[in-house]
Amino acid sequence: MAKNLLKKILPVVSLMICSPLSAAEADNTAERSPVTNDPCDFSTSRRVPNPQLTELMKQLPVVEKSGDKKAAKQWVDKVWESLYSSCANYNDANAIIWRLTQTLDRTAQYDEALVLLKKASEATSGVEQRYRFIHKATTQAMLAGKETQARQLIKDYLSAKHLPAALWQLDKTDNRLHYPLAQLAVPLTSGHWTLEHIYSTGQRDGTSIIRFANNGDGIYNVAANYVSAEMMLHYRETEDIEHSVNTTQTKRPWLYATTNDAELAVKLPDIPGDKLKQIKSVQRYSTADDSVATATWQITQGPWEMTVLASFPTAHSENAIQQLATLFMQIQWPRAETLPPIQKELDALTKKSYQTATEWNKAARQAASLLPAAKFPHEIAGVNTILGIQAYRQNKLEKAWSYLQLARTAYAQTLKIHAEENYGPQALLMYLTDIAYQMKKSTYTELVKESFRHSPMGDHWFFAPSSQSIVNKKSQLHYPFNAGIFHASAITYIEGTVVYSAAQYGYSLEFFAGKTVMPDMNQPEIVKGQVRRLQKKDRQKIAITDKDLHKSTYSFTVQGQKKTATKWSVKWYSDNEKTEKTLIYWAFPYQDGHGGIIATVDNKDKAILPKLDEFAKTLVHYSVPTL
């Protein structure tokens, strides 16, 4: 497969970097690819290779065929200098550097290839893009006989990954990566093997992945006898295990028609371990003149399951078996622990809504009792969020900050969607933002920005940290980070609308503003329309007339001009939620446009009512900051 993939990739690369340019195209390209003395960053560059670089790459095959190592090295240096000075975009740079690495490999200049890839990684700011160069550099270090350097590159990679410290521990003495929960240890290097990639799951029911490469990964190879191996580790709660290893087979979709190779499967090595139960199988598939084998190990030990997938050219099966045996001998999995259960209790804890002090005290006690059982980031985040909010409610702000920061770090280590949780990452940010504001922490602005990370900011909004505001580019209206006890926390898809949250009450509302002046006659219709929308969610319909609307006004002065803000409210009973609801709508002149606040309050939120009026009056008097 590798051979065919390269056959497909390299012509594309060749077209990218070797296609002749017209004079006009060359002039245009030269303008986009100036030679500068500024540091190059392939990740951020949008430039295409310039004509000089294109011409150099055209001559590379000729230099290779000469077999002159010195000439090849000099040509590679010349191409690199042109590539770096013109600073091509990452895709082109990656293709060119891979081609230069091939040239050096074919002349056994592994040290030089290592230096080249290090320089490429230093000129690449994008984390995942930089990792690709580092992985290739690691392979070159092993080929150059510099295992110590290879290990250091892997250690740098692992450090940059910020793996959960509770799950992964690097033993620098024996150069192994340990996964204590499963009592598993794997080598950083072994023979020609290098640890190439790691993914750490954030959930107990997720899968962690460790990938190793030997002379390549099936796409980028330095030899025809490449082997790749991927280990997938998964924990199952004891009561969920409904199958035996004797009947379990990995079901995988195959791109090509496959053939079972029972004869080769018998020859596959075992992962050492007296208590391991493992079955093995091999599937072969062909593409053109290439034949690839994928070997599968399905292994269980206690409640832990491991799947190992190894790919290699069928023609080099004997080498692959030897190489896999070398890797497996360095894997240590003597036993596996059963973890204390937590998931049901955690779900019940984080998905419930708490209102009274008694409910919060009980929730905090339950969270504290679950702390010892919380092992994975999602679990650690959930219990620490509850503990942090309870400390916040008790006005123990430093303690709350500590708990919530732990939760924030843990949430960053999980890809789980938390929309169904009442106390997920967004709620956590609401409390952290308010603590930072009250304690005047330097991270306040960054926390506000973080709150907007998943909002549709796009090209329509920008932050103005110096004035502590968010600015709508279209209207040029400023929205304050903070207004009373409320903090800006999200942008909605509705034009000019910002969500504000009050952590003290666990409450959020929408504030919208625009340039056009809202006629007074439209305001009752807006209120009734909002009620109809809310009633639709309640699956009920109660006729609201103008007589049901309560109106009050608030007069104020801005720059010597008298203005009026209007407050509308209407009440109805929700059969669905079994509570009385109140819709409040404030309408007022805002800067040189209009503003409006829409809030819904039920019985449990009544304490927020005076704060809503204070919030409205704060915005009424808010003017464009003078910088």
C-alpha cells in the first residue's frame, strides 16, 4: 500500500512544486513569495513556492541519480535555503521537506536528514504540524544510531501533549511511559521502533491510543519493510462485560477486499503476560502490485481490553514478525486493576439542578465522597466543579478558584460534549470569570475571551481589552465585559446579541443592541411574540393581550439629554414546569442606537429580579469608553 500511496502522492507533490509557470504567474508568485530576513513560519504562511525553488526541485532527481553524497547534501541545503527564505505554505513545505528527506535517506545521510527535520519543526508553529516533523526526525535519529536523541524528541513531544498527570507517567530512568491505572508500561524506543503518537481518553468508557512506527507508518516510509503498530486500551465497568475473549473479534470496515490469513496469524508473537487472554488474526488486501497485511490482537486482562493493530507489506512478513516480537518484549502488563465505580453517581450529581443551600451542601458532600474514585479527566472535572461552586456560594473565593481551576484543566483534557450537564465547562467559566473580577485577577480578560471560544464571533465582533468591552463591527456598539453582577459570556447567532451571566444566581439572559431606533409601538408586539415562543416550548397556548402587559418607565440623562427606558413584564403559569413565569423586557436608547434585555424568571429565580433592574440601569448609562 505504501508504494502505491507514494505513487499517488509524489506526482501531486511534483505538480505542486515543479509545474512550469507562465511569466505572469511567475511575477505574481514572486510578489507573494518575497525573500525576507523575517523568521519563517510555515504554519501561518500562505505563499506558494517561488520559481527559483521550483527550478531547484526539478533538478533534484538528476542530482540523486549521480549517487554523489556530497552533491546531494549541497543540493538539499540549497533547496532548504530557498524554501525557508521564500517561506512557502505548510502543505508545500511539508511535501518538499519529505522529498529532501528521501534524497538524504537514499544516500544514507541520516544525520543530515535529522538536522533538516529539526530545522523544519523549529520553523513551524502549528502544534500538530510541528509534531509531524518531530516524528520524522525521531525516525531519522534511530537510523543514525542516535537513540538518546530519539528518546529526547519523544519526551519533548509527550511534554508538549500535556497528558493528564494522573494517567500517564514518564519514567526517565528506564525510558518507559507508564499508564498506572491499567498497570501498563511501554517503551519510548526499541530496536527501530519509536513511540510516534498518543491519544489519552478523557472518559472512563473512552479509548486511549498509543502508536509505534518502525521504518515508517505505511505512508511516509524510509524502507520497504516498514511496520506500524497501534495499541488501543479501553476500560469496561465489570457489570458491563457481556462477552468473552474467546468469542470477541474486532469488526473493522475495510476499504479493499480482504483475505483471512490463518497461517500467518499462527506465527504472530504474543504480548508477554501470564494472565492475558489474547486471540490473533490477519487480514490481507492488495492494491495494484502491493499487498499489505493487517494483524489484529484482541487482548483482555480483568476489566481492561486492548486491541493491537499492526500493518506491514506481506512480502516482508517475516521481518514484521521479528520486529513485533522485539516491541512486544518491551511491553509490560503484569496485572490490571479494577477501578471503583463512579459513572452512575457522577451522572446523577452533574445533571441535577441545585437551588437551596441544603441541596448544595448535600451535593458537595457527595462530590467529596467521589473524589477518590475520580480517575479520568471528565470525572475529576465534574466533582471539582461541584466543590468549586459550593465554595463560591460560601464566599470562599480562593478555595473556589482552586477547585474550579482543577476542573478547567481536566475539562481541557477531554473531548466529551458537555451540553447535557448543568455544571459543565461553560458554567465553570461563568464562576471563574466572576471570581477573577471580584479578586481583580490578571486573568479576567482571558477568561472572558475563553467564554466566547465556541461562540460565532467570526468577523462580526472583536475584543477591546483596553476598554474591557466587546465591539460589534457592523454597528460599532460596545458591550461591557462586566455590568453589575453580570459578565458577558457568549455571542448568539442573532445579530447584535450577547449573553450575560450572573454566577451568584446561576442565571443568564440576552442583551441585544442595534443602530436603528425601536419605535415604542413595536415593543408590546415584541413582548407578546416572546411569550408565544416560550409557550410553544411549554406546549401550551395562553392568549396574551395588551391588558396583560405591565409597563413602567425609567428616566435618565446622557450628555445633557433626557431619555427614557421602558420596562415591560407579563406573567403566566407553565403547566409543563409547574411554576409561574415572568417575561421581562427592557427597551432603551443605547449609545447611538437602541438596546433591549429579554429575561425569563420563574419562582426559583425571583431573587434575581432586583438585579435585573440594576443590570438594565447600568447598561442605560454605559457609554463608549474613552481610550
